[in-house]
Amino acid sequence: MKESQDNLYLVREHVLPLVLKKTAEAKEMLKKGKVKTVHEAVQSVGISRGSFYKYRDYIFPFREVSRGKILTISLILEHTAGVLSEVLTAIALSRGNVLTINQGIPLQGVANASISFETERMTADVDALLGKLSAIPGVQKLELIGQS
């Protein structure tokens, strides 16, 4: 008999129901040692223990599920010397291992690029790295397009 497999979705935080956000927050408090017990965590965030136990095994920060994975990002870069180099440097400084780089010929002052990199040895959270990459001058757009 074939075992059914749950589908996984990547969802932006602002559309999540409040109970899921609070469950994730309680898990983070426990993980960081800000509270010692589940009771303290749920009391602090304002949810019931039942809700916490119902959802705790089903919600994870993106950085946890992306650890040890290969991510592919798509970028639109200004055609300015050093922009791609800064992106690659930021990935390297966070100990991401770049596997592939594809860059198109610049048209109308911008170039499309895609970069695939491993996250296993990264020292930074993936979401923090993506935010850092988006903030690099000359990066007009960044999208996470794949994860394996």
C-alpha cells in the first residue's frame, strides 16, 4: 500500500492564521531558552496548550526546513560592475556553497541571473541572507524559485 505524503507549501507570514504564528513564536521561545516550559511559552504568546500541541509539528521557520538544501534564486541585476560579485560574496560570507550561476546578456540596463547554492554549512539564516541580498545596491528583484 502506498503511503500518502503531505504537500508542503511556502506561505508568507502575513496570511497565516494568528494561532499558527503564535505556535511558531512559542516554539522559538522554547528553542532559545527564553522560557523553560510549554506552559510558560503558551501563556506568554496567548494560546492554549492544546493549540500548541495540535500545530507544533506542522509549522517551521523557513530557515529550519531549508537547512541542508539546495536553493535557487532568480535575480534582476542592474548592469553595473560588481553587483553580481557582491551577491556572490554575501553568499560566500554566510558559507553558502554556490553550485551554478547563470546570467543573461544585459538588455536595457538589467540582466537576469539565477544562482543555485547549498545551505548545509550556512552560518546565517536563509531568510536573513535573502534579505541581505535584496538590499544590495543594484539588485532590483530577488525571488526564491526552487528548493530541493
